[in-house]
Amino acid sequence: SANGNDSKKFKGEDKMDGAPSRVLHIRKLPGEVTETEVIALGLPFGKVTNILMLKGKNQAFLELATEEAAITMVNYYSAVTPHLRNQPIYIQYSNHKELKTDNTLNQRAQAVLQAVTAVQTANTPLSGTTVSESAVTPAQSPVLRIIIDNMYYPVTLDVLHQIFSKFGAVLKIITFTKNNQFQALLQYGDPVNAQQAKLALDGQNIYNACCTLRIDFSKLVNLNVKYNNDKSRDYTRPDLPSGDGQPALDPAIAAAFAKETSLLAVSHAAFVLKLVFVNDLCVFRKICFILKLGLPVAAVPGALSPLAIPNAAAAAAAAAAGRVGMPGVSAGGNTVLLVSNLNEEMVTPQSLFTLFGVYGDVQRVKILYNKKDSALIQMADGNQSQLAMNHLNGQKMYGKIIRVTLSKHQTVQLPREGLDDQGLTKDFGNSPLHRFKKPGSKNFQNIFPPSATLHLSNIPPSVAEEDLRTLFANTGGTVKAFKFFQRDHKMALLQMATVEEAIQALIDLHNYNLGENHHLRVSFSKSTI
């Protein structure tokens, strides 16, 4: 933290329309904010050369290497209000052209700054006498053990690779669930990279107010990866098989990952920190979308300059972003959806519960009495309602293209006691079929858009392929392909002729009783057979 002289020196700072300067004045910071979070605000725009925290005043000064970088940063945050810890903050030019700080009294900030600078200058080792002990203690291992706390939204292997590549070439990642917590082991080529990543990322949230990274050094010094798939990957061995029931990694993507692993560390820097720290997933998704089309990021009004991110990595990031709720709606945001253009002859509260339950825990459903082609659906939180809206708006249900929007209602009212509403309203608050009740559930990692291929699980040993083909054909569609998982016949992939047929089959057969106390679990898959 800053000393008294610094506080006096920077009293009475400038107005919003000050002349451009490479020193920026940041106001209205949350009391508990860290130096890392403040530095991260500037990293997407260029090198950060100094920082001064005035914690008593909830302010900070950030010095960038060039005035041009500072101008880009101010212009960007004028259009997109930055948030730290869910609180809006304000950034303006400082009257000062250079930041002079007493490094001996500003040790923690300087330690973080040096760690980040080391990464920005092609991963040179940390140096200097002002670095705190935590920053210079030799790492025991190049392998980090990562635990995700408060994992209310999916964190994939590709998301971890995007984040941790900022600090050096990631060689291998293994993900798994232990004690109902999503965990990962991640191996760098150099223990120094692991040390820098732990210093900068431990305690940070991946998404707004959730998915907190807890990072320690592992006792392992090398990871043995057998398969390249959604759960594990060796970036030095693109030739590895995908393993049972897993789609093979696209050869083009495999080649890109193998060839450009070292490039990822540099080219993703600004992009990744945008994802990790600024909590602006809307802009993140727009950038990804444009990158997938091969257009420069500069084509987005107010966006950053082109980042030269490899297409394969951009596609992976975009896929990951598509599985989380849109920003601006916190867990306490609008939870009620209005669904219109329903087939009023066919739709029921139960069918809406089943379909929308793929993307969140549906609490209540009300089909409108005077407009039976419309319904209100209340989800468990605002992110789930956004997720369901993003994936289901424009899909076909019972032959009609449904429209899904956010409702102005804050809750779905139950009918008054004794009033018969013809079964149009149903309370599912205590349903045992909620997929996401348990934090850290594997279901969070398997949220995909509607697709023709369905993932089936909880299949009893006595049920054969022909039984399942017949069962799904009876929903009115055509079964195009079927495949049991090789080592686990409790699971299978089944492909219908169209996405609409798959939606119908999921509605009809999720939780279907197959006998032997086995209820079939059905969800959308990203795989093809």
C-alpha cells in the first residue's frame, strides 16, 4: 500500500476530461480489491509499468508504458463500464505524466507487477530485490493442482488452457471430479511459469462472482496423459487417441495446438485477461464470434486492436463461452422467461420443465390462461434463464419455432388455493429431477446446444441397442445411428434425423423408466456418431 507522502501527493485528482496521460486515475475501488485485479485492467491494452494503491481512499494509479495504450484503455472503458467484484469503477487520465512510488513501502504491488512483467517479456525469470517472499520462493513442481470453488457454471479444459497459457506454455492438463469438486492438474514446461500463474491467479474468479480458482503446487512433477479429449490433453502429443466414447480431436485443431503452443502463451495474453478479470463475457463472446468468421477484432466498434489469436483457439474459446450465461445478469437477475409461439394443443408444464431443465433448474411453469401459446418459466437464477434463452430461442418444439425472451415478471405466481387453473400452472421447486442442484455436479460440464445427437445414461445391463432404437423411434422420429460407450454400457450416443426430433425424444424419454429401478437420463451431446 502507499505511504502518507504518496497519499498527500495525489490529493485532489483530475476531472474526467483531463489531457491524455500514460498514468490513469482509478476511483471507487472496492475496499478488498487486490493489486493483481487493478493491474489486470490494463494488461489487455499494453505493458503496465507501475502501480500505486491508495486503499484508504479506494483509489489507485496505474502507469502504462505508452500514452497510446492509456488512450485505448480509457476509450474502451468509456464504452464498457469496468467492474471489479461486481462494483462499477471509474477510470480517467491523471494530471501526472509519470508515477513515482517508494518501492520499499509498496512491496506487494511491485511484486505482483514484476511477476506480470516477467511473463510479458517472454517469460524471463523474476528478478529484483523488492519482490516479496511469496514471489521468489522456488516452486517445487511445474505441476499445479487447481480446485474450482463455487462452480455454478461450467469450466472446461479449453477455458483453463486459455487462462493459464498467459503465464507460459501449458504442456498437459488432466481434469477430474473429486469430493464433488471439479479439479485439474496442469503442467508447465518450467516451474517458474507455475509460480507466476499461482501468484497472479490464486483466488481469482473465472466468471462474475463464481468459479473461484484455488491453486497449489502438486507433489507430482510430470503428468501421464493417455487420451486427448474433453477431460485430458497432452499438447505435446496431438497423436494420442481420444479414448472410449470421446470424439477424436479434430486433426486441424490438434496440429494447431501442437504447432502453436508457445504462440498461445503470448497471443492470448490480453484476450485471456479480458475473460478472467473484466467480467465482460458479452464483449468476449462478440470478439470470439468475429474471430470465428475470420474478421479482425477491430471490426467491432470500441473493441481492442487485433490480437492475432489462432482460429482453433478462438473457436475453442467461443465454444466455451457459449456454455455460460450472458453478462450483466447476476445470479440475482431476472429469472423469469416468456416463451411464445408454443403449440397449444401439445404443450404442457411438464414438457417445458423437461426441455428448459437441460439448461437450469426450473422452479415454476405457467401456461397463460387467455393465451395458451405462451408460458412463463421461472428458473433458479438469472444466469440459468439467460442460458436457456440463448440455447432454446428459435428452436422447434412440437412443430413450431418457439420464441424465448426475458419476462418483465420477477416471479411466477401460483394460483390461489382452491382455484382450478386446469393444470396450467405447476410448481417444480422440490422436483428430484433438477440437474444442477448440487454445486460442482458433472452436469455443469455437459451443457450443450440442442443437437441431433443425444447422450443417454443410466442404462441397465438388460437393455440392448435394439430396445433403445425402438423406444426412440416410437417418439415419431428416425434413429440414424447408435453407439454404446465401449467400456461403459450404462451410457450411449443416439443420433436422430433432425434437431427437432432429438428435442421431441428428450422431452418424451428423459427420466423414462427402463426397469430395474433405472430411469433413463437424456441430454444433448456435442458429439456425432
